[in-house]
Amino acid sequence: MRLLVRGYNGQGFGSGFIRWFTFGSYSHVSLVFEGHDSDLEVEAIQGKGVIYHAPHGHEEKSFDEFVVDLTDEQITTAKCVALGLEGAEYDWKGIWGFLRKKKRHSEEKWFCSELVAYALWKAGRPVSRREPWRETPTSVCESFVLEPKPVSNNT
């Protein structure tokens, strides 16, 4: 079993808007759980909220992948936390909070980086010393707890 964080650097108004407001190079992050019966990607998306699905392939999306060093038990915890938030709304106001530095959080609404950082925090592997809802897509991807996924022909 393995947990990956995907950092998306897509194009378009929404992506550019998020990168601009969060001062970063990534516009979106998600969790990818590999192993057991099937792979699963969990993310918070504009207009859809927290959802899960089969992971996108590299041919479909532009992203970088990072490995999180966790035990199987920690991965299971992160997966339970992330899937437990399915159906929560997207946190549109979360973007504004990065500019105002007065970010508030509601467990009924999630921004993508809040979701990823929160699941890792609950699993015992916080991405930084900040509260999970203060993370941006770029700050998650730049965390010292993530390692770039090794490039190989098999993965």
C-alpha cells in the first residue's frame, strides 16, 4: 500500500486564479491511495466538493507526484479521514483567506490543500507546523514529508 500526493499545475482561469491567490506554482492537490483492491484518488474540486474516483492517467492531466512515507496503518487512517469527508462542499472562501491571513475553517467545506493536509495530519504526518487549513497547494507539495515519486517505466 502506498500514498501519493499529486500536485496539479493545470492551465486555465481557475488554475491561474488559485496560483495567483496562493502565491504558488501548483493550483490543485489530491491524495492517491495505491494498493489493495484498486487505486483511488480523493480530492476537493470546485463545483463538486470532496469526491473520489479512479486516478487520472498522465495522458489526461498535468501533475507531479510525491510519495509520503507512511505505515500501512497511517495510510488507512488518512484514507478513512479523506473518504469520511466525501460530499462536503468546496471552500471557495478558502482562497480569500490566504490573502487576508485570517483563514477560518469549517469541516463542512474544504479546499484541496486543506483536505490533503488534514488527512496527513490526522494520520500523524503533518506537512508543516501550520494548521492544515493554512496550507496551499504549493506549500503541500514543497513539504519536507513528501519525496518526488521516482520515475520508472513501471510506475
